[in-house]
Amino acid sequence: MSLRALAVVFLAPLLIGAARADEAFVPNQSSDDLTIVDLGAMTPGATLPIGGKPAGVAVSRDGARAYVTSPEGHFVSVIDARARRVLKRIAVGGQPFGVAVSPDGRRLYVADMNGRELLEIDPDSEKTRRVEIGAMPSGVAATPDGRFVIAAARDDNALVVVDAETFARVATIAVGRHPYGVAIDAQGPRAYTANVESDDVSIVDLAERKLIANVRVGGHPYGVALAKGRAFVANQYAETVSVFDTATLAPLATIKVGEYPESVGVSRDGGTIYVTNWFSNELWSIDAESYKITGKASTGDGPRAFGAFVRAVD
Amino acid sequence: MTIPALACFRGFVPLFMALALFPAAALAHGATPQKVVETIEIAAPPAKVWAVVGDFQDMGWLPGVVKTEGEGGVTPEIAKRRLFLASGATIDERLVQYDDAAMSLRYIIEHVDFAVLPVGNLSATLKVSPAASGGSVVEWKSRFYRAFPGGNPPEQYTDEIAVKAVSELFRSGLAALKARVERE
């Protein structure tokens, strides 16, 4: 066997292993750019200039695209996630903030924070539909079957359910005070939202369209993510991540994290949680079962990463 | 117009009198949150500094504050205070974190007129640590938004002006704290 063949035999699995690590797409609002973090090594791999004070992010399910909102630039950046290149900016006006992608990757849902509306955008044709959500649309998520979009109307203290096909509002569900980040359970038809002002998480049954419970967490919760039958909630003032059991709603742990944690993401296998620390400019990784801090990566200044920022690499 | 260099809350008086008052209620915060971090070294043991800084019910060490009224002691989420400024304006604040062992507290401003401090949704942390020199280091850091975070702010309410106002306030406060503690 030649040396080259040996190299292929022994190095190929390593290369595949390296390429399979998930990535985080972290918009840094103050430094106006995007840090792509290799979540296997927990090291920043690339920085893309974005502009317009980027805050919200959504990565498509197939990992091909990332979308980043720039509230002060009034645009959404379309990013080729594999090539790590900004393809174009879609001018949307207003203050685009929360963003989600439909499961099939063909539609973008963008919350116009000061414009009361949720926008549906075809990222290719840029054709847009709008629906009124209410005061301060914030977090957005699409149901796994793609039939509904859930948006938080922060200053109305409500989650709004929008039919993805007709793009009409079909339900408004009262939750805690100032719902912000939104996550949807991949298994059960439930939505979770972190209520910044009431320091709790509202759990909504999406089939019944009613509030199931409000679960107490720490001070000023921003983001919520789901893994291993647990909810992980970043508490901005408490500087912790609260963990509770999504079946029993019992509290499981409080994990001390960095300064001003905001957004929470989950690895593809559900084994690792990622938290952006806005003040200390870091992304931390946490084991979803032992709750141990397993890594810390530097980001740019003011990482927001409001949305589903983890990219599953294939 | 521009905001003059302000050494302390007292400096806000002419501006406060000149401008129409804008309520700083819980406004939209779609804009970009800002960071300010100021530190100072004080030639006194941390416990002596914390005895002043850690008394949430007395902000008298901050220039421009003539009286503090409050309730709830140092119990997070319960403790509140109202700062009365020489100008006649008031600022309402709430304690959200208090760690006596770590000598650290965090508070938020619940109400301030933009003419007094042109910021929204301000939270701030005061922390006393031992200095390498044997004295103390006090760090005062804050996250806040400019006034009028939605859309295009009036020219006197930009991010830069908000950062400048908070930086100058913290610097003047820390300098006064140092002078007071080192004098005692």
C-alpha cells in the first residue's frame, strides 16, 4: 500500500468526523458581523461581515442556508451556509428581528418588531405576504409539519398562531408577561415561550390552542430550547440556564453561565446545549444531561443569535 | 442640539428644564443594546467599599442625588428605591440581584425621564473586588438601549449620546465613591 493510500485510509475518517460537527451561526449585533463556531472544537471558524446590527438568525433544516435579520439595516441577509458567503440582502423595511424558516426551506418568517406584522418571504423571488401579529412581534417558530407559524406578540403578552398556507391568523393565546423567544417541541404539539417580565416560561398546547402552564424560571428569561425531554431557558439577569422536565414541569437544575445569556440552541443529537453570553462575548456548550460546561468559544461583540442558530452539518 | 458634557446628574439640570419631558416607560427595544463598563481602584479594603456600594437604600454617594427613598432592603425583586435629584427629577430603580459574598448587585431603572438620562431598559451591575495592590476595584457595568429605540431617533437620542451619558455618569459616580471612601 502506498503512503498516499495509507493517508487516505487513516485520514478520511478523521476528515469526515471533523466535517460532521455542528456549527453555530452567531450574529454579533455590536460588531456588525456573524461568527461561525465549530461546535466540535468550540472554536470560531469564520467571521462574515453583515451590517445593520444583526440580531436574529435561522438556519434551514437541510443546513444549506442561514438567514440573519438586521433590525437597524432593515434587511435580511441570505447566507450560503456551506460556502460561508452572503448571497444577497432582502430589503424588508421596519425592524426585522425574530426569524424562522419553514421545514421545507422554501419560506422565511420574519417578525417586524416595531411594525406589528409577521412577514412571509420567498427567499428566491422575495415575494412577500404579511399578517398582523400585534405589539412587538419577537420570537418566531414554525411547527415541524410546516402547517403553522407561531409568533410572540411581546407587548400583547400573547402567542399568535398563523396558518402557513393561508397566512392568516387563526388563534391568539394569552401567556406570561412579554413573551420573547419561542421553541416548538418536535414530538408533541407544544410551544414554549420565555416571558421576560414575568420570569417564567409559558407552555401552550398547539392542538387545543390553550395555555397548559407557566413554569417559574430565573430573572429576565430570553431564550428557550428543548432537548432530552427538558427545557433549557437562558435567564439574562440571573446569568443562569434553568432546566425543567417538560413532562412533569418539575425544576431539574440551575446552571451558572456567562454574562447576560440570551439565546439557547441544541445540537442535532440533543446531547449538547449552546448559550450565547451577550456581555462577555462567548458561546458556551453545556452537556444536556450532566449540566457540565463543556466548552467556551469567543464570538464577536454582542452575540444575540436570537433564533435557531445551530446548523446540522451533513 | 447636542447634549453638553455632563459630569453628574446635577449637570442635567439645564437640559432637564429646557426639554419637554418624554416618558421613559417600557418602550420598544428593537434597537441595539449598548454596553458600558467603567472601573476604578480605591485605596480601601473591599468590605469598606461594599459597605457603601452594597447599601441599596442609600445612593447618596452618587453626585446629584440629594435623597434616596425606598423599601425592601436588599431583597432582590422586592427592594426598590427612588432617587431624588438636585434638579427635582426622580429615578425609580429596582434591585434584581444581590450577592453579599461576591460583593455584587444588579439593579434596573424602572423609570427615568429621557431629559435626565437618555436611555431605556437599563440594567447595571456594581461589583467590588480585591485589587492586586491590596485595595479594591469597583466595576460598574451596564446594558441599555438608547431612548427612542424604534426607527430613527431624534438627533439628541442616538446610541452614541446614550453611551456617553451612562459612561460619564458612572465615571463621576466612581470618582465620588473613591473620594468618599478614601476620606473616611
